Amino acid sequence: MKQTFNSILRKAFFLSAIFFLTLLFSCKKDGELSPNFDNGNLAISYVDTFSVTTSVEKEDSLRTDDLLLNMLGIYNDPIFGPVSSSIYTQALLTGLDLDFNTSTLLVDSAVLTLDYVGFHGNPASQMTVNVFELDTDLDKNIDYYSSNYSAYKPMSIGSLNYAPNMIPDSVDIDFDTIRRKSHLRLKLNNTFGDAILGATPSQLSDDDSFTNFMKGFCITTSETVNNTTLSQSDGSIAYFDMNSELSTLTLYYDDTSSYSFTINTSSEKYSRFDQNYTGTDVEAHLNNDISKKINRTYVSSMAGVKTRIELPTIQDLYKDGPVVINKAEIIFTVEQDSELPNDAIDETVYLVGIDVDGNQIILADNNSAIESDPAHFGGTYDSGNKSYTFNISRHLHQILNSTTPNYGMYLVSSSAKTEANRVVLGSGEKNGAYKTRLEITYSKI
């Protein structure tokens, strides 16, 4: 059939519309502007004036019996106040049916060693670490959290005043000539060593029997967050690989012999965290005190604090009709002068959603990033701009289309269990360059 000029024109227009919509809704990455040009016919708009409100909340207790690293020490942060970590751990046999034949053996020393991985704080600051023998079992069938306390015997079995030594291959051992990588050596008293050598063959027959006899250790600082003489920016928190071959309990005896009990992935162990925010602006925020600095918000690791983010006016983006979000980024900027020499800033932070019960959930943009490009979601510290940026295009799209409830988001530490990091962020709509910003590029449908 012969086509008229008008019908041809209508088909051309229809195909052009399909091509245009394909360009509009097809993009290499969710959140990238597509098409990436403005020929004057496309109604592309940009806005960064939507209200972003923040509040500081106490982080929930964290499970800490499943860690690659455990922290030990106390540090007095000049902004957040004192924070500390203790380690609770078992030591296990390296074989079955151990028999020391104690009638002929003499203890030379008993040494608990912990393998250094890193630290946070003042490397020149001395602190005292005490070792106590546990008075209660560590149960492999129980999940241990950062707030858990396991009872221990009142008398210390070892003590050391030290500052972190991170110099490689710097430790000599009396019993051999091998120089080992840096590690903490806690000498325990000979009374404890004698007790181990005095164990019966049945008490040394297997791990269950041994941990029933010697339940494990609490390794902790002599000072606590509620009773410390540390000046601001003094103290340190060291990171240890408790599953390393260097992390062990070794008995030296009979002048030339030794036996090492193992601390490994089969050993029940966990970290306990404590903070004291008394007199800090963090405390003022937690209590919603009128004295709080409204231009700041806080995030810290070790079950410290997190920031709640809410977008109370975001639905106004739809007030003139539906839109397509081409790109949406939320940007958190580090507050000026909050980066101090001994205070490690979080290299990455984590943005999560909140469900109806207040639980943290993964955002749609992060799910997408995991599947394609993990860096696309964001959260890595930009040292040049002193900021963290997250792509939340899909999350906002779901909120605007009522497929996801708008209960807010949490900004949390991504190293919460294994590093002593924190960050002070700008907040408040009148905080100029440091305020939290939501930048949206969109097109009207």
C-alpha cells in the first residue's frame, strides 16, 4: 500500500520517540546521567537544596567473636573521649594426651604472645596491660558481643607496661636465635605456669578437658574509660591477629624445653569495647542537649556512634509531576580541624537503610554496585575534597515511587569491629562548605 507523507512522518516521529526513550532509560551505570548531553530539548534539572537532617545515635552492640583482628588498649580521643578494648580468649592444646610428667620438670617462664598488625593512637604513650585467668567458660555455642563480660579471677597473672612496637623483625627470643616480627610478649607468673605443669593427664587429654581446667584469659588495660589518667590524644589501641602462629601461650621449662598452646580459629575469643563520652559534644548530641554543636555529626567504630540521615522534604521533587532521577549523590564533608595527628579517620564509611523496626538494611544502590562495580556506590574517603560520596539514585527512585518506605538511613563505620577509627562530619543547613549535601540531577517525564 502506498504510504502518505503524513503516515511516514508519524512513523518517523514514533521511531524517534522510541530512540529517545531508549537513550533516556538505558545507561552504563545506574545513577549516571543519560543521555550525557543537553541539546536544549531535554528538560534536565539540578537541585541541591533539599533538606538533609542528621542526628547522632549510639551504635548497637556488635558481634565480636567472628573477627580476623582483635583490639587491645585504651585511648583518650580529644573529641570522643576515652575508648578501650579488651580481649577474651581461650588457649588450646596442639595435640592430644599431653603429659608433662611434672615430677622432673621446673618452669622457667610462661609467656602469652600476641601478633601485632597495627595500632591507633600515640605510639610513644605507655600503658599497662594485665592478664587475668578466666573464671567462667567461653562457650562455642554462644555468640559473644562487644558488650559481653566474662568473669575472671581477681588476681592478675601477668602485667606489662608498654608502648606499641611496630618495627619489623625486632623481637629476639632467649630460647633460640631467630629474630621474629614485632609482637607483644606478656610474661605470666610462674605460679600459673606451675599450675599448667601440674595438670593431670586427664585434664590435658583434649581441648574440652583443658579449657574446663584452664578456661582462658582476659587481657585488658589497668586503666578504664571511667578511671583514666591519660591526657587527651594519649594512649593507643593495638590490633592483633589472634589466629597467627605468633599468638600463643608458651611454657618454657627444664632449661631447654618448651610447649606452645595454640590460639587459632578453633579458640573461642571476642573483644569487649567501652566508651566514655562524659563532657563531650558527642554526649550532648546523644542527649539532644541544647548545648550541642548543631553544625557537627559523628561516626565512630567499636560500637560507638552512628549518624541518622533523614530526607523530610524529598517527596517535593514530585510536586510538579513524576521525574526520572538521572543521578543522586549524598556528600558528607569532614569538619574542619577535626583531623588530629593521632586520630585515624575512617578510610571508608558505610551507608545503610533503616527498616520499620529500626534495623539496618542494604540499600538498592549498594546491591547494584555489588553486582557490577563495587566502587560505584561510594563511601571511600576523598582526601582531596575531605569528603565521602554515595550514589543513592535507586534508593531515591524507590522512595519517590513508594516502593521503599522512607525511614531514613544510617552512616556507620565500615571498620567498626577491627579498627579504632572515627570521623567528625559537617551537618546543618547553615554549615556552608561542610554541610551534608544531597545533589540530584533529574528529568521531568
